[in-house]
Amino acid sequence: MRRLVIACGVVALLPLMASAAIVPYPPEFRTQMVQANGTSLYVRFGGQGPAVVLLHGFGDTGDMWAPLAAVLVRDHTVIVPDLRGMGLSAHPDTGYTKKNQALDIIGVMDALRVDRAALVTHDIGNMVGYALAVQFPTRITRWAVIDAPLPGIGDWENIIRTPLLWHFNFRGPDVERLVAGRERIYLDRFYNDFSADPRRIDEQTREHYAALYAKPHAMHDAFEQFGAFAQDAVDNKALLAAKGKMSMPVLAVGGEKSFGSAMADDVRFVASDVTVGIIPTSGHWIMEENPEATIQLVSAFLAKGP
């Protein structure tokens, strides 16, 4: 019955998803600035039942998850923060290691009185998600990790040498001056290069995120997320050595035209119970390029357990 409800929810949302990539959260969601780990995070939350936390990455905010959240809220408590320094969250000067941002998310869970939750993560959200799950394994029940590598893990040293990833080291005051007022141009590069078909990321979506990343300090803090990768790699290697592989169920999802099954290969370095998932006809931007398949795959995985 639970899977039938999820499937019906997906079908009902298809016309809405086809008409616009940016959709509002359902009215049962509330928003709140949550004080956590010395900063303030903008959090959307709603529903009842087993909790699930959705974490976005660069080029998006928590807004990316609205179509998925609209399905999950029918039988889950859904929690969707904007990461530190991104979206509508506060912009602290420091704290952008993923190990520290995991404490941000634990603080949100504590503030909302959520003891345990499943995780769904994408891009930089994956990196925060790993740091969260490995440090607090009793708080995370299962993890859907989508289309981005983990610093220091697996083939990381070769991945970061890929010319497409020049932006990992693109930061500093002069870079910020170059990008200021040109946020849309900068973001278009990622939407175009990392998608299977740039036309799937529509004008509304591009303008929406460009406006958010043009807010004061937003691009600076986005660059800080990348600037922390070197320390993240050190932290992740130490966490893996100390904690070993995680035992929770993990769904490793890759866009067919992006990480594909290599996502699972990477995650198997840190987790022992890994299932492969592929989003057809999609590059990196799974919720923009193929939200229907993403929702079906993630919903089915979450339906298997708390």
C-alpha cells in the first residue's frame, strides 16, 4: 500500500514537473531559521512518519528537492535545509569543512526533535552526508547518495585532475570580483557542461538560482565549500580508518550521462551494503533533467525501511 501511495503521488506530480522545474513546496511545509552549530540554517519541514533529510549541492539550494518532498511528505517527516552559506541560510565566515557541516545537520535534527533519519544527498550534499553518517551512524538509517565523489575516497586524486573540474580551485578575491554581477554566466557553465541536454534546465531554473547565488557573500561561501576539499579529504581518510565501512543500506545513484555505475564503485570504499541506481538520460542535474525517474528510484529505496 505504501508503494502504491508513492506511485500515485509521482503520477499526480508529472504535469507539474513538466511545466516548470522550480515548483513550490506543498502548503503543509513550514520554514524556520534553525540555530545550529554556531550558525543559522534555513529549513523547510513537514509531514509525519519516518524522517528523511534532503541535502543539496552547488548550483542548487534546497529548492531542488520540492517535487521529491511533495511525494515523501505523504508518509515521511521531510527536512530540507539550505547548507551553511548557501540559499537562504546564514553566511558565516568559517566552518565549511564537511565534517563541521555534519554538525550543522545534527543540530537541525536535534532542534526538530528528530532522533533518526534517512538521508538523500546530491553533489556537495554527498560530502556532508558522508561526514554525517560516518560520525553519527546511530542517527542515520539509510542513505541515497547521488552523483558526486567523496573527497579523499576512492579515485579522488585522479578525479580532481579532470579538466572539467577546474572550478575546484577557482576562488579568491579577484575571482569573486570577476564573477560578481555575472553569476548567471558562471552557473550556466555548470548547467551546460554537466547536463546530458542543457535544454532540460530551463530558463526559470537558471534565473532562480542565479538570483540566490547573487546574494551578498553567497558566491564567496560557495567557493569556500570547494576550498575546504583538501581538509575534507584528510578528514574522510581519517574517519574511514577510524570507523571502517558503514553498514547502513546505501543507494548509490549516478546520472546515466555522468557518474553512472561509477558512483557505486566510489561509495563501496566507505559502505558495505551498496545498491546501484541509474537515472536514465540524465547528466549530473538529476532533479532538473529527470525528476520522475529520480523520485521513483529514491522513493522505492526509502520505502524499504525507516
